[in-house]
Amino acid sequence: MLKIWKQSTMIAMLLALAVPGQADDWDDDPWDDEVSAFEWYGFIEGAAGHRLQSNPVIGDDFSLGELRLQLEGRYQGDVATWQFKVDGVADGVLEELDADVREAMVSFPWGGSTDVRLGRQVLTWGTGDLLFLNDLFPKDWESFLAGRDDEYLKAPSDALRLSWYGDRFNIDAVITPQFEPDRYPDGQRLSYFDPMQGHIVGAPPILRGVKPPRTTENAELALRLHGMTGSQEWAVYGYRGFFSQPTAFDPTSNEFTFARMNALGASLRGPLAGGLYNLETSYYDSRDNRDGDNPMLPNSEVRFLAGFEREMATNFTLGTQYYLEWLQDHGSLRRHWPMDPAFLPDEHRHLATVRLTWRMMRDNLIVSVMNFYSPSDDDYFIRPTVQYRHTDRLQFNAGINLFGGSEPSTFYGQFEENSSVFARLRYSF
């Protein structure tokens, strides 16, 4: 632990040497027009998260304890724009110094109606609020569940994105040569339920999913056709790749793997009754288990989402969603299920969410409560947060991740002993 604090002190000293004069001098530089082609900025943030109860499979009471330095830069050239974003982290929970390149890309126009983005980038689309159907780009669930900023829920990919803009519709195509999975709880920071063992587990061993070989056939392809019809925003999605978490198991190698998947979906969003509605659906085709008779592979699924958001009073917003996961060929799965029947997934998983948001003090103080409840699983996730912006540079965030459920095998119930309170203090420059 002493090593981590030494590393944290080193990061803070380097930041102190690099930041104060540089940013302020640039603001007052009389030759500002000549240097403005290159911009850089960032922040330093301290974060801590403490469990609300002891976790018998993970000895550390802290789920989060880190000092983070982010540097972000942008260079606007005559033809292309270059961007980078790099995080350096002194992690007191895992006792390591780490770096994460979140962006390293170049973007440029190609012809009169196409934009190109090439390199490491964060990708997203879809209509859900913390629920993802057609957004199959990688997520960092461990960061989100531990209490990091919401921006870290979206993990980066090394990809090529092409965006074509037409008069009636637009097309986005994303090619990811190497499959990039989610960053999921692996037992080091957060425990999880293992159906093979029938109970909550933690590291060691660390949960590792074996990624597919890097071949042309295993490249990911995501497509979106989207546009506006009147005030309605519509989109059609396609995907060819893999399930984003290691939900498949290879009994010959005794390893968890990522099953192959195709997906096809659509969404609609627009104004309704003084607010905004959204509808989204997607079909997940489990390419190697279309009959649903191999319990070592995930079944195909139909997913559906309906949401509505409205400002109910000045600076007070209510958002609600209904979400359904419909497991296909459930009868076949039930007949071939080799484990305890109590751990057999339900054919239908229902989930309702409610988000309440209050904005005060000219948006300098934001209080939000996000509630997830599944009546089919009888579990919940409640996430109250508060954000206070003292100045444009100094910001404080705090919140609670509260999980619970009647069974440890359900989606939110498995994280009950990971419930925590967290706080972050960020200085931007």
C-alpha cells in the first residue's frame, strides 16, 4: 500500500509541475491564434469506495481507492484531426500503477459526404438509459459498479468508423479487427455468482475469458442506418461478432469463452405528451446454439425496451423504462440443463427503472436517484448520486451502489455484498 501512495504522490508532483503555468499562460497568450491548432487539457481525481458490509470472498473492504490523472489532447490539422486521451491510475485496491489509452485516433473527411475515424475510440449508439440493446460496443461494468465516473462505463475499442450522410438517411459502419469484450467483474474487486460452483466467488482464480483468434472471420462489424421522419428519430442496427461477456464454457479446455453472435434491431425516439419517448428492440442470434440445446452456450434472445422522460417541474425530471429479455428455446435449455435447476435462467426477465433528477444552483448541484427493479428476479439496484461543481475546475461527486435480492444467483442479487458508498474529488485543468 505504501508503494501505491508513493506512486500517487509522484503523479501529483508531475501534475503540479506541468499544469498551473501552462494552461493559464495559453489563455493570455497574445499569439493564441497561432497555437490554438493544438489543445490539451485533463484532470486529476481522487476516488474512494467502501463496502457497506463485509464480503467473505474478497478480503478488502475498499472496492475503489485510486488517484487518476487524465491527459487529453487535440490537434486540428489542415485535413485531419488527431485526438488522444490517456489515463494514468495509481490503484490502491489492486496495488498497481496502470495506464489506459481511451482515445488515440485520427478523423478526416472522405469525399463530400463521408467522415472517417480510425484508431482507439469510445463508441456508442442506441436509446436506453444505462440499458443497452443494440449498443454492443464494450462496456466497463466493473468501473461503473465500483463507483467511477459514468464516462468509464463505456470502454474503448480499436476500430474504423465510417459515417456517410445523405439527404434522407445516414449510415454508420464500424469495423473492429480484434474483438473487444466487456470489462466485467472478475473476482478481484467485485465478487460474482458462478453457476458452475453454485455460489458467490472471488479471485483467485481471476475470471478470464479466452478471446477468439485474431482472424478476418472474427472481426466485429456493426452497422446503423438512421434518420429523421418529421420529429421522429429512427434507426436500424446490425451486428456480427460475439457475446460481450464469457457466458460460454468449453468443457474440453475447461475455459470460459465468448460465443459467436449476430444481432438485428431497431429503435424509435421522439416527442410525446410534453416529454420524450423511446422504443428499442433487438434479436440476438446465438450462432452456435440456434436450437438452444447446448447449456454451455448462451441461447438466442429477444430484447425490448420502452422508455419515457419528462420534466415534471422546473429542474425536476422523471425518466422511466420497461425492459424485457426473452430467452429463446427455453424448453430445450430446461431439458438439457446439467446444473441445479434453481440456477436455470427464467424464460422472461422483466426490469423496470425510474430515474429522478433535480438540478439546482444553476446546475452546479445535481441530485439523481436511479432505481432498477426486476419483479421476475426479485432483485434491485438503487444508485443515488450527488454532483457539486464548486468552480469550473473543482467538482465533487458521491453516491451509493446498493444491491439486493432474494437469491444470490440473480443479476443484481449476486452483487449484494459489493454494495458500497463512493466519493470522488476532481480538479480539471
